[in-house]
Amino acid sequence: MNKIKISLSIALAVFVSMTACRKVPDNVSSVEKASYPTITILGSQFYSIPVGGSLPAVAATAYDSIIKESYPVSLDASSIDVNTPGLYVVPIKSKNKFGYISSTNVAIAVTDIDPAWNLSGEYARTANGAIVNLTQIANGLYEVDNVGGAPSLPVVGYFVQINDTTIDFPLQSTSNVGEIDCTGETLTISGVDTSYAWYVVNASFGPALRTFVKQ
């Protein structure tokens, strides 16, 4: 009986000794902080070219300041048809080594509109009186600071004027409601009176036609 107790004691001592000596790795796993590359467009973000004109040379770089690494960018301009008037929104994307993706856009207007045209100014939505501002940023290319004319949800977007009755607001990404599009776009110019209208296609907005009159 004593021999059995002695054997058990020795085995227990060996087990405890082996457990105490076993080294636990300092880092079993690591948690990486989410970071995204910052995309820098080399040149302008907005262009306007005549129908049949040459595409601008668009280039960009991407750098992740958290992990201090540069990354390539992807830019697909295959959707641009320089022979068809319209606004072409070209996505630029970059992905870091952890799979986090950043994106931005370059807007290229294709239009033969006379440079003398300028729709810039303050407009009011007829349904609620909300004030919307149009700003010309290139020939025929405009920024609107409230696409839906909704005071509680201002969305910035871009459209091109093609002629004295036609504007084009294509599908584009936004900073606060995801992708947005406008359909049924019209431009009406009668003497000094100017207005435009469209339907906003986005889950954050209703289906009503939205009309805006220059003030």
C-alpha cells in the first residue's frame, strides 16, 4: 500500500513539474484594428469633354496610414462612351491586405452644351419650399446639394446638362444613403424661368415627382 502511495506521489510531482515548465505563447492570436486606404485622385475629380472628345487621364494612389502601406487602385473606365452624351461616374477602389475596401468616384460629363449656359443658383422644391443649390463645377456639369429636396436628409449628387431640355442624373454612390439614381429627368426653360424635375430612386425617398424652380 505504501509503495502505491509513493508511486502516485512521484507521478503527481512529475505532472505538476511538466505543467509548470510548459511555455504559453505570448501571442496566441492578434486582433487587427480596422483601417482603410485613403484614395488620392491625382488631378481633378470632375471633367467635362465634348462629344467625340478624348478621355482625360485619370490616376489615383492609395495609402493606409494605420498600417503604413501603399496599395494599388482599380479604375474601370470601360463604361464611358465618348460618342454618347451623358454623365459617366467612374468608381475608383482600393483594398488593403486585411480586405478593407475604400472607394470614391470620378465624374466625366460628355456634352456639347454651349459654355454660356449656367444653371447655377438657388432653387425651391414646389412641394415643400425646401431650398436646393446648384453649382456648376465644369461645363454642363452640376453639383446639387439636396437631390431629394428633403431638409432632414440632404444628399449631394451630380448631373449633366445635355441640351436646353435634357439633363442626366445617373446612378452614383453617396456618403449617406448608398447608391442613388434619378429617372424621368426634365429641364424646362421659359424666358427667365428655369426649373427641373426628377424621380429619386432610393429606399430613403418616396416615389413622388420632385420639381425645383429657380428663385
